Amino acid sequence: MISRSGNFIFDFGLLLGLFCLKSIDTLGVNYLTITIIMMQTAFQNSVSLSAGRLLLGCLALGLVLVTQPSAPVFAAVRLQGALTNIPKPKVGFVVTNPSPFGRSAVPVTIGRAQLVRLLGPWQPTLRPVLSVAGKDIPSQTDDLDGNGNWDELAFELDLGAKAKAVVTVQWVDKSSLPVYPQRTQAYLGVSKERNNIFSPVTSETRPDDWKPQAQPQRYQMEGPGWENDVIAFRSYFDARNGKDIFSKTKPDLIIDKIGIPGTPLGNYHKQESWGMDILKVGESLGAGAIGLAIGDSLYHIGQAKKQTYQLVAQGPVRSIIRLVNIGWAVPVPAKGESISSKEDIVIWAGKYWYENQVTLSGFSKPQTLITGVTYVHHPAPMAFHNGPESVQPWVATHAKQSENNDILGLAAIFPKAAFVGFGDATAESKRIKTTYYAKLTANPGQTLKYRFVAGWELSKDMFGDPDRWKKYVQDEADEMANPFLVSALAQ
């Protein structure tokens, strides 16, 4: 009888309190009422505290009647409805390795809409914190379109052959997220006064009068860089649009510190304790830059009418930059048309590759995108590929082709659906030189994804062996073709 009375009086007091609130903020939250509701919920889960519930109910009733004598009725009803319908998301999901091989640190992404389908809705201020078998899994949530709301959850996971793992989700306020080690970074340093004092920026539009290698420098490292703990890359932010490699001899994040004239790390062309710039780009596509095949000719992007940079995401798991080139300096496909590109460049922690998500626009009929690997130091390095009939086509080289005159392995892995064939730029082009490349069919507005891989023998001994390098590239291609699968927990 005490329990039932306590329930009745508490609920009656709570209802009166809700009807007597003087004001309700835009979120429909009154902290006194929330406190009472939370205490009520706690008491309802413990039958041994019925007397306490009776006392608390009476106390709540008296407190509200004394301190809140009048209030709008409908607002209180709306508040009660909102608070009693707070969603309770599910606690996790399943990740499966479909491959017959065990894999380590495989990237996994889950879009926000997919996560809602897996877990149900959640309060906007909450963020997911992941664990597997009680072990925390570093993760991040990224706003990809810049609208202020995160769009994608990203993390890496180890799984054995054909194995599954239950990823547990704990929801915490975004102000209470755990801090994970920073293993990736994206950076563009700009010296607007051109005085060798560089400041990081999150967006930049190249000045129309900026020329390649102009002095004094406007851009640290000549353009934006992206890196993880084992390798770094950069893109020339000018008409060359080439991509370059900084290989490392120890785990570190360095691109914000190198390439500043007059400083200890100013010259990255000689080996330092962290590593060095190990690639000669020249007139090639370098480390996976993009171009076009038009008729019998190959073209770089050239001096586009407009070139922009944007930092999209940066965190412990991955970093993303966006490079946009509007109006390439190439023959137009048709009257009134042009070629423009958007590159979303993604680098994940611990990987010797980056992924480029390329979208071309401005034309009506399909174009032929090209990308590949340079061999600028060696006319005929050891080159191999797995053929157009493979699930994930790739081309690779392995030779003494680094700027340090030691072994450097290079590779590019291409999307099967868009793959047309391989080519050798030196034999075919007066513009793009010394590049083994792939032709990819690009429809307007379609996004093509490829990966560029680099392995320096001073970064890892295995990269000095051609057979091990070839296997490494094939393993990465298999991973790209067979990503981990995400599914809901069984009911």
C-alpha cells in the first residue's frame, strides 16, 4: 500500500509541477523538473525504496507549488511529452571480415543515417564511444559537408579470417569524449606577407598571380599536406598539381614543422632524423596526381581558373582534405563545357597509402581520367600489375628510385568498374612524362576512388624486397575490394 500511494502522490506532484512551470526554454528543458524525473526513474527501478518515493513525491509537490504558482498549461504538457519520450539507442552493432585472411587496422566508416538504422535515434548532443570486448576503439565523427552536424563515424578494427566482432557503443556528451592519440594530420601553412612566417589555415583560394616555385614562398611545402604516423604526402598548390611523398624513419607527425626556410627542418630534400622527401616528381603524375586522356594526348590539370583547398576533417583515426580545380587548362569537351574536379583525399592512421575520391564535372559525355605512378629516375624499373581481369586492378614499381638512391616501392590501386586499361606516359605524351598510369572512365558527377601506396625500405625492411612489396600491394588491393561489413545486432 505504501508503494502504490507513493507512486500516486509522486506522479500527482510531478504532474502539477509540470503544469506550474513559469517558463520553458527553446529545448523544452527545466532543470528542476529533469532532476525530479531522473530521481523518479531511479526509484521506480528499486521496489525497496517505496517509502523514499513517497517522501520525494510529497517534497516535489510542495516545492513546485510554493516556487512555481502559475505557468502556461500547453507548454508544460509539451515538456512532459518530450522528456518522457527521450530515445534509448541500442548498445552496439556487428562488424564482419568477409575475407579468408586476418586483417589489422582495417578502416570502417558508418554514415549517420546507417547508424540510425542500426541503433535507433539519439540525442543530438551525444557522441558514440566504441569498444570491443571491453577494449576502447579510437574513433571520430566527421562533418563532411560543413553544415555543423557530423555525417560519418570512422574507426579501425582488427579481425581474424571470417571473424565477427560486436562493437559496443556508449553514448556520451560531446564535451566528455575521450582523448585518443593524434595519429593523423592535414595542414596548409600560408604566409600572406611572404615573410617565411606561416600560419595554418582551414581553407584557401590560390591567388590568380601565384606561379609554381615563386619566391618568397606563399605556401609552406609548396602546398597542402596530409599524413599519418608512418608516411606523409603533399600536393603542389599551383599549375603543376603534382603529388609528392615524405617517407619516415620513425612514427611522427611532421608536416607542420618542415619546409620553413631558415629553420632546422627547412630542407626536406636531405635525410633528417624523421625521414625526407623521397620522390622526384618532375613532369610525371608523381604520387598519384590526376590528369586526362583526350584523344591521343595526356594532360595535367594545368593552371585552372580557380583552385581551392579545404580542411574537411582531422582526428586520431583519419584526416581529409578537399582540393577543387575549376576550369582545367585542357581542350574543352564541347562548346560551353569545361572540366572541373573535386578531390577528397583521405589518409588513415598507420597506413602507407592515401585514398583519393575524385569527382569530375562540367561536361556531358564521359571523360577518361588518368592517374598512376612515376618512374622519373629509372626509365625501366621493375614494374608489374595484376591485369584488367582482376577484382581490383593495380600497377606497381620497385627500384632504386628514391631521392636517397635507395629502394622505393610505388603502387596505385584502381576501381574495377571504371578501369579501361594501362599505359606508359613517356611513350605516348609530350606533356606527362615517366608515368605508368591507368585509364578510368569518368562520368559527370560520378565519384571514383583509388589508392596510392608508397613503401621506402628505410621505413620498413620488408619494402626492400620486391616479392614482399608485390604481396603487400596485393593484400591492400584485396582489402579495398572486400571491406569489412557492418550489420545490426541480432534481436
